[in-house]
Amino acid sequence: RQYIGDGYPLCTDIPAQHFLKQGAKYRLLGSNPNPELLNDPNKIDWVDNWDRGSPKRLSLNFNSSALAAALCKGNVNDCQPSSIAILEQDIPCDGVECDVTEPRTFEVSPGIWFEYQRPPCVNLAFYKNPKTIFRNWYHDKVMCGNPESHDASTICCDATRPLSWGESAWRQELFGGERVDFQTAEARCDS
């Protein structure tokens, strides 16, 4: 018997920093920082629901990032990107790359953006210790999330105050639309 997803790893089993491993795949977006393969907060949603500004974007350290150099074919100052790039070997993280669990889009050279394509994987429909994920502040759209998956962004709360819209909660993301596992979210809020 065969099932949908047979032959693919569980998404929770993809290794840490898989975006820096041999075979990691990237798509050139050009000057547009918005992802094409994933939903991402657009400016209207961001302004209406969060911090009254544009989503925070991720830029690599142009001077020292091995990832930026690999995607620019070795020269970030004169970047010659391919429309599709695949890492030929594992590379070390640099700066913010070391803290990101799974990037969406990022700038590798001034005005040149790439989107990371996570390898195909399977999420289980049932799992242990589910957590409630809220779509927005009004709690009218909720779902269960696997605490081991990158299912939600990080919103931290001041537990000493009653929660009202935005008053005692804040985003703790490295970039807009970032998704992390529950353990990462807890660690960021505790720091």
C-alpha cells in the first residue's frame, strides 16, 4: 500500500539550518523582496494588524556571508545570480543566518533578492502536545499547531498584565512572516 507523502521526510526531521546544506535550492526574485511560493504578510495586512509599517525583511551580511557569495557566484559586489541556485556544498552560517530556522526571502546584494525553497516534506495530521495558534488578535481564527514544526510566528506577552490588543504583546521575529517551532518561540520570549 502507498500513501501520499511516502518517500518524503517528516518536516520536523529536516535538519537545523537546512538552507545552508548541500542541495539547498533558491529562486531569484530580482528586486522584489516578496516570496512567490509562500504566503507572506503583505503591506496592507501588516499595516492593519501589526506595527503600522512594512514587513521587516532579511538582508545577509554582504561582506562576510558565504551564502550571499555562493548565490552571487563568488562576488557580492558584482553579483551575477542565476534564476535557480543550488548549493554545491555545506556552508557556514554568518551573522543573522545563524539565528534563522528557515528563511523565506533575503537580500544577497543591494537590491537582489532570493527565495529559499524548502525541500518537500510531510506534516503529520496528528501529533503530541498540540498548541493553539491564533490567526489574529481577535481569536476568531484558530487552529492546532505541532510544537515541533515551524508553524507560527513569535508573539511574546507580558503575563503580568491583562492582554488587550497590542498593549502587552510584541512581535519577536527576525523578519516578517518568519515561522519557528514552539521551543524557539519560547526561548526568544524568555530572553
